[in-house]
Amino acid sequence: MDEPVTPDAVTPDPVTPDPERSLGLAHFDRLWASENDPWGLESSWYEDRKRALSVAALPEPRYRRALEPGCAGGALSELLAPRCAELHCLDVADPALERARTRLAPYRHVRVGRGGIPDDLPAGPFDLVVVSEVAYYLGTPDRAALWRTVVDALEPGGTVLAVHWIREAPEYPVTGDQVHDELAGIDGLAPLADHREADFRLDVLVRTPPPARSVALRAGVR
């Protein structure tokens, strides 16, 4: 059985990361040039299971307009597509975009485009934003800009799904734990669900107001 290619197993940048500075396009070009599937997204049970948990954690059965920055080859996007009337997927690396476009071609309502985080995110409103394994690549200023953009783009009651690796990845500007701790303190977002394992954290937050409602209440179960 294939073992997961985890973030701490990929080739690190040759310089010590600066917590204030985001990893640039060169980092991702090196990864895609050296590996056909850099993070094992399409070849490991770990990633299959994590994607299934991510989609299962969404509190609504359907979303009108969703955004997934840093979509890589579209493996998660493919699971999100049936749940969304419109899905916008972005990445900066040409091999990722080519793979995502091929995989998502059957879904006419999915748009795959080139874009970095946070500068190239499309304008809202969205009722779902998925931040999966991307925020730890960003330095402090860019993460702050990302969270502002996400909150401003979300409809009232809209969903943020955040998922990040939390084991050691010394080449990244920030840890996954720091990303999720930071996200928990963002004004305008309220926690709805959290899931933590030794390898990753998954959090679901909603745009307030209105107050966050549980999945049972949303579904009319009392």
C-alpha cells in the first residue's frame, strides 16, 4: 500500500523560512518538477480519508457559490463539485492547473483559474470558502489579508472549512496549529465544528451574524 507523501517529506526550500514572508511560485514549481504527485494527494489512503472527512464536515448539503484557493490537482474539488451550484478553483502552478482542468472537465459549473493567495481571489459573495492545506504557506501579512478577504466575501451564515497538516514542516512560514489557532480568533467567524488528530486539524466556522446554528438545527431536527 502506498504511504502518504506528507508535507515534511517534500524537498524544503534552501533557505530558512521567514514567518513574515510567503512561499512563492518557485517553491511550488520545484515540487511539481520533482514529483508527479507532490503531496501524495492522489495516491494515499491518508489523503483519501482526509478528503472524505472534510466533505462530511460541511454543514449544508448544497452550496450556491464556493471558492477553493490552492486546489492543486483538483482531488478535493472533485468531491466538492456535486455539492455546489458554482465552484471556483484556483492554483498558481501550471501542472496543477492542467490536472485540475482535466479532472473537473465533466463539471460545467466548475471554473479553474490561475490565482495566488490572497491577491487573486475572486470577489464574493460566497457561501462556502475552503482553505485546505494552503494557509501555512503564507507569511503573517498575507494570512491577515486572506482572513480579511474571506470574511468580507462570505455571505451571512456562510461556511469556512479549514484543514491543515499539524506535524513538523520546518520549511513553512507557520505551523498548521498556528493557522487554526489564529483562525479561531478572527472577528466575524464563529466555530461550528472541530476535529483534531495527530496529523491534521479540521475546523468549520460560519460568518456571523446571524448566530451559528448546529447541523441538527439547520436540518430541522429538534
